[in-house]
Amino acid sequence: MQTEMDMPTLTPQQILRKRKAGEPLLPGEPEQVHRHTIAVLLENTIGALIRVVNLFSARGFNLESVTVGETDDPTVSRMTIVTTGNDRIIGQVLRQLDRLIDTLHVEDLTGSSFVERELCLLKVRYTNETRAAIMDTAEIFRGKVVDITPDTMTFELTGPTSKIEAFIKLMKPHGILEVARSGRVAMRRSSGSWLTHEDPTLNLSPER
């Protein structure tokens, strides 16, 4: 059985760097991957979004979520990307991304303190017997009814992705008909960031 001691070509510092990046050290050892949340400011020009996405797809990264919209400056868009992969390779992609002509700034929020939110619209069946239970669950998650028919209700829910997924899981036994999710938007908490400063008077306690 091979161990890290069987690799004389690697220094202890190299081993530590590879372990931190999630790279395999031994033949057959699986690569470790981590989820990354990346914020990008880019010029609001035709093709800018496609060029950013192509950088990740060319390296074989699956983009779990991509959101984009204008900032307070209509010539600048903010893009939030969530992907999973090898830390070192993602670092290389981010450096390439930072050199794109449309890109103004790139920041990997992973490992820092940041706020993330997602919007979800969920349509679920209900009956006279299940309506109260469904409404009680939605109230706990601070969901809002935005449409209702004689046999369906559509809820609007915002919050961290974990909250959205928990709500969907609890609604499944009632019969989910349709789900539409916006994808994640994220912002660093630090007031020293290049991102928009948060109002210090806001209540930053986690939502239920």
C-alpha cells in the first residue's frame, strides 16, 4: 500500500499545497472537490456572459447556478456563479477570467463571510384536508402565497439555498407541480470589500 512517504519527489510544502487544493497524491486516489461561490463584475456588453461561461465549460466545470443583472451602474453587470471543482484548477480559471476584456473584477467568496439569497416559486396541490398543514409550513419558512386556484397554491420564498431546499423537501409529500428557482446571488459581508457595502443597521441574524 502506497503512502505519502513513498513520494520522494514531493516536498512537505508541496504535499500540503496539493492536499489543500484537493489534488490526489497517490495513483487511484480520488480528487477532492469543493463548492465555490464566485462574484464577477463585467461590462454590460453583448457576448460578455457567454465568454465567462465558456471559460468554465471548457475546463469541464458544471455550473450549478448562474445569475446576472445590472448594478447601480447600467453599464456594469454583476454575475454570481456557483460551481464545484478542484481548487487549483478553479484558481486558474479565475485568473483567466480576470484577464477577459469585459471583466472588471473577480472574487471567489468561498471561505469568506458572505450573504446569499435565492428566489423560489413553488406550485403545490392542496385539498381541504391538507391546506392548513401546507399554510403552516409556508408560514414557518416565511413563504408568501402569490397565486391560488381551487386545487393549487403558488408560493414565493426567498432565503439561503439551504432554506429553499428544505422547503421543497417538505412540500414534496403534498404533490409539487412546478418549481422555478432564480439561482443564487451573493455578497461579501465585509465593509471593506469592493462589493456594495451593507447597511450596518440591518438585522443579519439567519432566517428560519
